[in-house]
Amino acid sequence: MTRRPAGWPTYLVLALFAAGSLFPLLWTAIAASVTSTRLAQSPPPFWFGGNLLRNLRIAWTDAALGTALLNTTVVAGTVAAGTVLFATLAGFAFARLRFRGRNGLLVVVIATMTVPPQLSVVPLYLLIAELGWTDRLQAVIMPALASAFGVFFMRQYLVQALPAELVEAARVDGAGTWRVLWHVVFPAARPAMAVLAMLTFVMAWNDFFWPVIALTQSGSPTVQVALAGLGRGYVPDQAVVMAGALLGTLPLLLVFVVLGRQIVGGIMQGAVKG
């Protein structure tokens, strides 16, 4: 079968989709570069102004974004790493290990995804208060280390990507469980682990509901809690708020670039092996 090169309509459609995806980020940068008065006028600005550095400096200082970015990097990075590790281990167990009650336990894990997180706020807060974790980062990190979605996601992927014969062959060669995990499971699961890490990092970075409850009195909030302080006041400076949002978005773009290349590389490697 001969492959035909993509014509200009294909590239035009892709360019339109790319422009539509990048427009919110571009608009945020434009809004962060003008004054609050200009931003409130009609029609709104469609090109950059001259106040970008000033607004970025004010947002950085007023919201203590340096500390907030560091805290959020620690929280999101730890949550992503822990979720990927525990979800891969549990996913492998549900996919390839045989034990009593496996299917029933998997149903319970999936059922927990139907419970709204708002229902667990009161008992969770009472628990972290009893442990003495209020207004500390571990109050945000520890409840998020295990993800039912991550377990289900990794289980579904490993069922298809990890043949049972491959695991049995490793055991016949004398490999124990941990050696099978390190040399067989983790390499096979690398593309899914990269996807899960990126999704978990983004969700942990953008999480606002639980951090604003658990870190209300903390001097070291996460980015989303710190940005919420920029919008307070009788007449908040919306240009400064947009500048803070821009600063809070840039690390996510970096994570997407790094892990996006890992995702594509892992998928291509798996396709070549297949």
C-alpha cells in the first residue's frame, strides 16, 4: 500500500486546530501585558502592551509565587511519582497475578471513582488534624498518592501490552517478582506510565479545592491557592491576575514537552517491537 503525502488541506486543518489550542495561552499573555483599565475596555486588546514585566513582577511579589511554585512542584512531582509507582504495581497485580478476590477487589477500586471527592472532605480533614498535618504539604500529598483511576488505567494497559507468556518465561528463568517488575513490567509499561505521570502532575498542579482547605493558614501555599489571593480586594487588578496565571502555566508547558517526547518515543518503540 502506497502512502500519499498529506496535502495542503490537511496542514490547514492541523494549523487551525493548533491555533485554537494556543489561543487561550496567547490571550493570557496579551492580557498580562496591558493595564487593568485597557483590559476592561471594549473591544479588548488583541496585541501585546508594554506592562508585561511590571505585571509579572507584581504577581510574583504579591502572591509569593517563588515559594508557591516550589511547593507545588514538590507536591505535584511527589504525587505523580507515587501514583505512577503504586498504580503500576497494583495494575500488574490485577492484570497478571492470580489471587483470591481479585475481580471483586477490582470492582471496589473502580467503584471508588464514583464517589465525589467533596463527600470525603470532612473525615479527611479530621484525619489530617489528628495526625498534626494541618497547614503542611503532606496534608495535600498523602491523600493523593493512590489513584483508583491510575490503577484501572495501568491494569487495562498491561492486560494488552504485557503477555502472560512473557511473565511466565521470566519466572522460568529464575526471576523473582521484583526482578520481573524491574526488567519486564516497567519497560513494557513505560508509555502508559509517562501518560499517567503527565495527567497526574497536571491534576495535582491545578488542584484547588483540597489545598485551599488544608493550607488555609499556611505561609507556603500551592500555586492555585496563591493565585486566588491576587483576585481578592475591592477592585482586583485583572492584568496582574492574568500575569500570575501565566507564571503558573509555564511549568506545565515544560512538563508536557519533556513527558510528551517520552510518550511518543515509547509508543514508537512499542510499535517497532510489535
